[in-house]
Amino acid sequence: MLMMFLALPLFLVSLAWGVRSLPGSFGDSDLVVRSQLPTAPRGFIPRSYAVLPDELVHLTIALPQNNISGLHAALLEVSNPDHPNYGRHLSKEEVERLVAPPLESVRAVTEWLKSNGVSSTGASASGDMIHVEVPIAQANALFGANFTMYMHESTNSTMLRTLAYAIPRQLQDHISYVYPTTQFIPPTRRAMSRSSQGRAWRDRRDLEVSSSCDDTITPECLQAMYSIPTVPPTAPNNSLYVTGFGGQVANADDVQQFLSQLRPDIKNGSFKTVSVDGSKLDDSKGTDEADFDIEYSVGLATGVPTTLLTSAKKSRGIILEDLMDMTNFLLAQDEPPLVVSTSYLFTEADVGKELAESLCNSYAQLGARGTSVIFASGDCGVAGGFLGDPAECDGKSFVPTFPSTCPFVTSVGATKGINPAVAASFTSGGFSNFFPRPSYQETAVQTYLNRSALGDGHSGRYNATGRAYPDVSVHGVDYLYNLGGKFSSAYGTSTSTPAFASIIALLNDRLLSAGKPPLGFLNPLLYSRGVAAFTDVTAGSNPGCGTEGFPADVGWDPVTGLGTPDFEKLLDVVTGTRNARNAQNGAIRTTDTGFALLFCAWTLGSALFLDY
């Protein structure tokens, strides 16, 4: 407590005046407050004990990127099917030249650190992020901070944070942000509800799978629904990655048992597991999320080399660091995977604009290099990734989710029902408060806003000029999967996301086999030539925050995006063999608001897992 008491006056002075004196490489330099919070966000409380001043804290210092507008322009050129540079993806070196920090910024920050006895422990591939490890007392001095241990009340997760931090005045143009400091991001989880009695895996003839797939979804159902082929691939250089956070692992026996029952034509369902820090993982027992993702990725993307990218860290409920680590890992690869599927998300406001923009620019880098980055939209309707009672946003603004709001990723929502499909009421969708609407979706989104009968009830609840999501949808309820020889049923946009990613991986196989480049960043293609390859979903809504949410409508909508994919029609589009015919499907409206709210109470941007 003594350390916290002594640090408090300096902290208050920095908030009151915005500056204070600090000796360093610039002599007596002023510290200028870069970020500050009046109090810890709701749900976070300071722990009663003081942190030890010599305890080490890992910090990332982000430097300005040299030509981020050039990166965005290059990405849109190689992703626009009507541009002469379409498909001419950039090399790792070309991308890094665009985002590398100015030399004067690198020099100024490294000299400042060196003058204070701090050495870098590493840097990002392009050099725009410098990693340091310093004692907490020194971190407080360097950044005018008061690092304190905070606990998230509902999960008991702890994190070291400060309510404010500052940087030397002379470095204002050379440091973009420092992480972790004032970023209080609530835990993100893929919550599960399981009955106490599991049922052992039975022979396939006893599965009682409905022939119409109305009650149970398997790979065979999805293949029939979306014209997904089963023939083995022919391109050896294809790749599909799915991500698992907090020590998630898939068990090979679980995957093979799943395939033997539901894809018996796949004799070898092998996959790789890669840890971002190189640690050895114990995969003797699979976990729900990883088992599900790998089973459906291998089970749908027939023969495409599939990898689980995971972290050896056991989950503390706070997994933003995992997302950042995995993103940096992918950027550092000489040849990044062609498709990356992630089913975790965050509330956009919790991430904060600086960090969200930084991560979004990382996805732009991957897209420019030919990677399709795909995220789940979320499972709380217009309440987004709200942690806790979704009714707590009643009467307030809708809650957009990140990374779906990033304009350089493809966001996947969920539907339910077959012939016709309707929007799954839990599927999240809406508009970003950080990112403006990208040009590729201008016409589709404005058409919805002009036509849709939103009424005055949503006035002021969303940013109509923001990046709109989701982009597409896939069936998202009643998936069968295997964990330890037992059937379970899974729901959510996290079931839809690996299914859509598998379709993209199979399209890449056909392109690569024909000597063509992979798809890379998908959205400019999807919103132009690709529209006719989707079956429109026109019924349903995504209730939340005390409202019915957004209604589905003809064309794009913030519930189901462009609709559900048809592989054969998409193949025609990407190979240019013929123009896909527009497939419009009417649907009856269903009301399942109660299910949506119950569902959201258990799960955030993920799947709800139930014993079957």
C-alpha cells in the first residue's frame, strides 16, 4: 500500500496538469498524458494489495506506420476484381515497407529507452511495435502511470492496468500507443452449457439424423445446402488455419472418430497444431471449441491442409493478448496461410479506437499478402459482445463487435432453418462507431438504409455511416460434433465461421490448381460480382437492447449480410466461367426473441455447446 500511496500524488498531478518532469535522454522532459480514465470501467475493481515495485510488466510500444494509406490503397487494388492489379498480392517485404515506422521515430524511441536503461526484448516483423520488459516502478516513472492490479468481478480474472499514462512531449509524434495501459477489456469467452450426463458415441446408423437436416447439422447437410464438393483437392500449396485461444487444443482421435462416422470417405483426417510461442501442447484431451473447429474444417474443406493455431497459455478469460500474439505471428511468416478463421470477438468500445485500428491495419496487411481473414459476428443480436445481462443496454446504443467492424475482414453471421432459411435471432450485426463505411459496401448498405422500415425506434442507437456487418451468413444451429466419444450439439456464429472459411479454402484450391492466385481479402469481390452467388435471407431480425434489432430485408442487411453462399455459383464467379444467377429465396418471419436473449446470456461471439 505504501507504493500506491506514494504514487498517487504524482498520478493526480499528471491528470490535473497533463505534464510532469522526468529525467531522460531529453534532459528534463515533460510527460504529456496520452490516455486517461476517470475510474475503472464497470465490472473492474482494484485489488486491495499493492503490486511489488520490482515485479516485471511486459509492454508494447506502438510506433506510427509510415504509409498506412498506401497499404489500404494497395489492398483495395489487389482485391477489386475490376482492377488490373486484382490478385497481384504484395510480398512480405512490400507490405513491411508500407507499414515500417519512420527511422526518426525508431531512433527517438530507442534512444529514450536506452537512456533509461531499458532494452528491447523484441519487435514486430516490420518494426512498428517494440516490446520491453521493465519493473513496475520503472514503468510508472517512464509513463507517469500508476499500475495497479484490477479484478473483473464476474470472472475473477485479474489484469495489471493504469487509469492513465503519459509519454514525453518530444515523443508525441513517435509513439502511437502503449499496451497494456488503460485498455480494460472484459473477458471474452465461448461459454458452454452441458448436461451432467453425456452419451457415448454410437454407430452412424443409430444417429437418427433427420434426412432433411432440420434437426441435426452434419458436414453432409452443409454440403447439400451450399453445394460444397467432396472431391479431394489438387493444389498442394493451399492452407486453412483456425485459431484457438487460452490453451485450446484438438484431439486427433476425436477428429478421426467424428470423420469415421460423418465423413467416412475421408480416411486420413490429419491436421497440424502450432503454438504461437513454440511451446509444446498437451493434446491428449481435446477441448470443445478446438475439437469443433477442426472437425468441421477438416470435414468440409476436404483434403485442404488444416492447422490449429493456438496459444499454450491457459485461459484467464482475457484473450486479447492471444489475438495480438497470433496476428503478429501470422505477419511474421514468409508465407502466411491463405484462410484464417477466428470465432472470438470483443465489444468494439472495450478494445478502444487506437488498438482496434492497429489490429485492423494488421488484417489489411494479411489481406494484401493474399490471406482471407474471417471472423464470427457475435451471438447477442444488436447487443453485440455485451458481457453480462444483455438487457443492460436497453434504451442505449447498440453494441458493435470487433474485429467484425474492421473493414478488412469478412464477418460471418448465422441463419437457421432450411428452405427457407431465416436469420438466427442471436446473430450479431450492425454498424461500427470507429470505422467509416468502406466504398465496396456503399451501395448495398445505403440501399438497405433507404428501404428498410427501421422507424424512429432505432434513432440514435447506431452509426449509419459506419462499417456495416456481417458480410455473409451460414447456418448456425444444431451442429453435431464429437468430444471424447460423446455427441454434443453446438450453436452460434462460431459454428458458421469455420464452415464459411472451408468454402473459401476449397475455392482457393480450384484457383491454385488452375494457376490463379488465391482470393485474399474477399469483400470487394463479394459485394460486386459475388452478390449473385448468395441466397438472400429476407426474414428474421437480431433483437437486443430492448428492441427487435435490425430486420432482414431483400439484399444486404445487418443481420445476415449478403445471405448464404453457394459454392458452385461462387466458383463460377471466381473462375469467370459464367455469370452466377441470382438466387432469391423468400422466407416466413419467425419470432424467437426469448431464445436469443437466453442464448446471449450464455455465449459471446461463439458457440453454445450442449450434450446431444
